[in-house]
Amino acid sequence: MRALLCLLSLVSLPSLAELDYHLQPRQVAADTWVLEGSTENFSRDNGGNIVNTGFIVSEDGVVVIDSGPSLRYGQALRQAIATVTDKPVVQVLITHHHPDHALGNQAFADVPIAALPGTREQLAREGDALAENLYRMVGDWMRGTQVRLPEQTAQAGLKTFGSHPLRLLAFSGHSGADLAVLDEKSGVLFAGDLLFYQRALTTPHSPGLAQWVDDLQQLQALPWKVLVPGHGPVSSDRAPFDQMVDYLGWLDDLLRDSAANGLDMNEVIATPIPERFAAVNLSKYELIRSVTHLYPRYEQAAMARVEQ
């Protein structure tokens, strides 16, 4: 039996060695690089790399925006940064607690990691369950990954690294605690998962779609030049905002009207996706999830109006 186990372990080694994220930093502005993930769902093929991470090379060192979905990703991210600069990583900023954005923290154990207070609380409460679920979806890519909580509290305001004044902005529409980062020197806005583009948004922790739209309106009013969404292609125009606000408005109307008409969840899920969102990846999949997450609230609100 021992010999068999040894043989199996040897056979599995090449497959583990092939788990390479092949991260390729792409420069989107002066001193600023993005690593753009897939717009697909989590899978064993992509290892959970469905997220956009990024980094800014300042005179004081490198600032990383989100650490990715696994220890292996975080390590690959550090290697990718080293192909661009020999400056040390001096700060990691986590936009929110979802696993694809925060489970690479272990790879930055020697670096201050900061997040909003709510993000740290959510990671402490839900992180282990999120990591276990991601392991079920992507398998060995998650080997060795454990939750590492941010040590620093990020607060809204200005935090400067070298010649890069970074404006930290606190919102809540996507996850309940959402950090956005605007580099006032380059105009690059790292919007985290407040902004999806050409990939359907996820809603499991949203406090409400109206709040999300309000957050987007505030973000859009900022003096940005380049938009880095949490998922989807980088953009230099307002198309990601237009698509998001349109989609959120459609989803809100659908859920409200369906509840008012007494439709059950399966009837809502059967709703066709509008043609204008045909190019938005995973629209039907995320509609099913959003109905599951949000529809009970709309039903309760409709029932309360009837009772009144």
C-alpha cells in the first residue's frame, strides 16, 4: 500500500507543476499595471483566475490592488511584479472579502495588508467557508491556501506613495464593504467589484441594487481616465458604467414587477435576457443566482405594501 501511495504521489507531481497562472502584467498608465482575469466562472481550467488585480510602482515601492484567489496566485503575482520592477511591495489593498480578491494574502505575509473594517470582519466570519467552496470548484490550485486577515484598517481619504496620491473610497453596494482606489496622478480608478464589464455582476452580499447604483454614480463623477473593473476588460470610456447601471436597473425592475405580480422564483428565472446584454458573459447564470439571493426581499416588500 505504501509503495502504491508513493507511486501515485509521483504521478501527480507533474500535474501540480503544470498549475501555472501565466500572469502577464499589462501597463495601462504610467507606473500602473493590470493582470486581467477570465470573464468565465470559477473552474479547474482557470484556477479561479477570473479577477483583475493590479499594481502601482511608486518611488516608495509597489502598491498591490487585491491579492487574487489562492496562495499560488499570490506567489505568481509577486513573480509577475518582479518582471516589471525590482522595487519591494510595500502595501496591499484589498477591495472586498470575496475569495477571488483576497485569498492570495498569504503570499504577502511580509507586507502590510489593508482593507475596510467590514471587509476584515467578513473575511474573519466567512473566509474559511469561501476558501473551502473555492477548493471544491478549482481543486489543486488552492493547495496550501488559508485565510490571512488584513492587519491594517483602510479609511476613506488620501494615502500617498511617492508621487502617487491614492484616494481611498469606501462604498457598500456590491459586498457591504467595498474599497475603490483612485490614483490621482495617473487617473486610474481601481473600482473592484463595484464595476463589472462584459461579465454579469454577482449579488450574494449586496445590501441592495439602489445602493449599488448610487455608488456607481459617485464613482463615475470622479476625475478618472482609466477604469479597472473587478471583472472584465479595462476601459478608458464610460461604457462600463453605462452597462452596469442599465443592467442593475433592468434587474431591479424585473424583481420588483415580478414580486408585484406574484410570480414565483422559477418564473422569474425563466425571464429571457434582453438582447442588449447578449454580449455580457454569464448573464443567465448570474440571473439565476441573483434571483435566489435577492428575490425574497422583493417579495417581502410587495407583501408589506399589500398589507398596508
